[in-house]
Amino acid sequence: MMTPYRRGVAFERRVQHLLERHGWRVIRSAGSHTPVDLVAWPPVVPSAGVAGPIWVIPPVWVIQCKASPQARLSGRAQADLCDWADFVHGEAVWARPGLAGRGVVFRVWRDNRWTPVDVAAVSRVEGAP
């Protein structure tokens, strides 16, 4: 039987591998006592500019992983995660399994609310070749 700790670690690695398959660079914060489980950098791609390519650099994600599809972030956990995101000039993200444990649901804190995002869409920047 899997302990809650092992379920959490397995889910963090699942999220890490999913992001890496989409070209992201990911660091897992193993055994940390911070609200950040993963730090992820999206792919950097050139965009067509008037005077040559412009390198579009999307913000880094600081991610809190919850291994349960019914998981919620407490107000304190949300505030701490957003503080870390502000510190690195990135975005606060929480990840949880999709319904019936399938896939991964990502939510980004934007405009004072959690907004669902698609990793594949974030990995392709507008105007990229």
C-alpha cells in the first residue's frame, strides 16, 4: 500500500515528466519544507521581429502539487505560493490529477483567481515558427 508521502512524490514526478515532455526544464524540490514542489521554465522560442528574431521568455512556474483530484489549497498555502512566485517574478501554479486520476490539471493564479491552463498551449508561444 502506498503511503500519502509516496503518492505525493509519485505525482510530483509525473508532473515533472509531463512538463519535460513538452520541452520545459524542471527542478524538483525533494524533501523541502516550502510551498514549492517544482520550479519549471517553459521553452524559450524565437518570435519573428521586424529587425530579426525576438526571444520570447514566458514566466517561470512555481508549482505546488496535490496528489488528490479533490485537493484544495488553503488560504495560507496559496498566499505562500504566490509570495514565492512574486519573489522569482514568475507565476504560482498548482497541479492535481484530473478526474479519475487521469492526466494533470494545472491552474495558474492570474487576476486574483485560479485559471486552468493547458501545458501544450503554454509551450507554444504565439508567433513562434
